[in-house]
Amino acid sequence: MKLVAGALLAGSIDAAAAPFATVLPLWPEGVPDARPGAGPEHEADGRVSNVSEPTLTVYGPAVDRPNGTAVIICPGGGYVRLSVQREGEQYATWLGTLGITSFVLKYRMQESGHPAPLRDVLRAVRLVRTQAAKYHIRPDRIGVMGSSAGGHLAASAGTLFDHPLGRTGAELDKVSARPDFLMLMYPVITMEGPAAHAGSRTALLGAHPAAADVQLMSVEKQVTSATPPTLLIHTQEDGVVPVENSILFYQALTRAKVPADMYLFEHGSHGMGMRAGLGTASDWPKRTEEWLRARGLLDPAR
């Protein structure tokens, strides 16, 4: 276990929110289906690629307001790279100011392919749930947040949490992998039709995916009444992952009678993160805080 300096939102977040982060190996007993000769991980400009050793980086809540809620954060990057700084560390630091403990997931991608990312995110939920007491969080208040392809992975966790592909035979498989809530930022959702993000589909499923894999990983088709309450954020200006992805998932949630809020903004390109100057879209953190508060997720743990 090692300590690394926590990334801070310059000029906007109190440094007390997350001065240090703890890095946990996701598979200390050995990564399942590990690739031989994977080569070194690549890190540049706040992005990481060629991940073969998945980890969770833990960011604690602001010292004066811990509330027992946890969020596992899945950065985006088309299943090719991870935008760890913009869609991982930055979100974790912000969530810390709300009293939330965050776990930024570094998951496997195109080099491993399906179902490695699904196994990583479900393992993350199970691991956090088993260590709830250690991190002073409630095992029934663990959410998953994801952006872009990370949003697809988060939505996969919320729909495929009990799928056999998410198990490896480890003892931890006995622990529930169902998230208690989802927060999806401009997510990739479908793997078919005009709304599909072809790059994410190819990176995850290969150039010529089996029809069954396309069906399974079109996660709007996997929504059931057991899918957790969900918040969706997307923009009309997203020219990379069409807004129809969020709409498809929202419609499926509505049919299944799953509580959901969706905010569709005019401005903001794909990967907008927490940028200012995007009109009402820049207020999405406020809308998210309102949603978390309305669901009781910012109430002090009891």
C-alpha cells in the first residue's frame, strides 16, 4: 500500500478535502486472465493507458463533514485510455467537499477486452463493501460514477452486477456487487445503431464482435427493476457520444420503474469535466449535489 499526493482543484477546493490518497490493488491475489508481456503502463497529460494492474485510489472526505457515502469513479477514455485527472481525481476532490469518500478505479481496457473491465468494476464494488468499516462508510451507500466509456462501465455495474461474467471464483464473489446508485456523465450506453460510439465498441468488444456480446453490452437492454437509482448528465453539443445514449438509458429506467433524474444541457462538448463557461451545463455539480441530498446520500451516517 502506498501514499500519493492527492490532486486538488486549484483555487476552488480546500486542501483539507483530500491531502493524500491511498492506492489499493484490486486483485492482490493475482489479476484474473492477466496478459503475458503486458508491458509498462503509460501515463501522460493526466491520462493512463495500457493498464494491466487495476487499482483503487482512495480519497477521503473533508475532515469536518464525512457522511458515510462512497462513490467509485470510473474515468472515461473510450476503453483506450483513462482521463484520470479530469474525470477521476477532480471529481474525487469535489465529492470530498460534500463529505463523500471516493475510490478512483484504474481498470483494464482494450488490451484485455471484454469482460475484464466488467470484472474490475464489480470487484471494486465488492472490495469497497467489504472494507466499509475501515473507511467509515455505509455498505448500503456505495455508488458508481462514470464518464463517457467510464459511464458505460458504471452502467454495466448497475445492470450486470449479478452476471456470471463478473465472477472469477474468488471468495469475494459472495459479496453483492450491486451499486446503491449511479451517476453517469455523458455515458456511452448502446453498442448498436446510430447512437453507438464505434471506438468504445471496438476497443471493448473487438473489430468483429459477436452479436451476443453487442446485445449484452448494450446496457439499456439490461435494465431491470433491480437497477439502482440513476442520475444522467449529457449535452446537445456532445459530438462524440450522442445524447441519445442517455435518453435510451433513461427510457429503459422509466419502463422498469427505476427512480432517475436526467439533465440535458445545450452547451458543453464531450469530456467537459467541471469546466466553467458552459452556460447552465457548468452547474451540473450543483444539480448533482441536489440529487444526492434529495436521496439522503449526504445525510450523516447513523
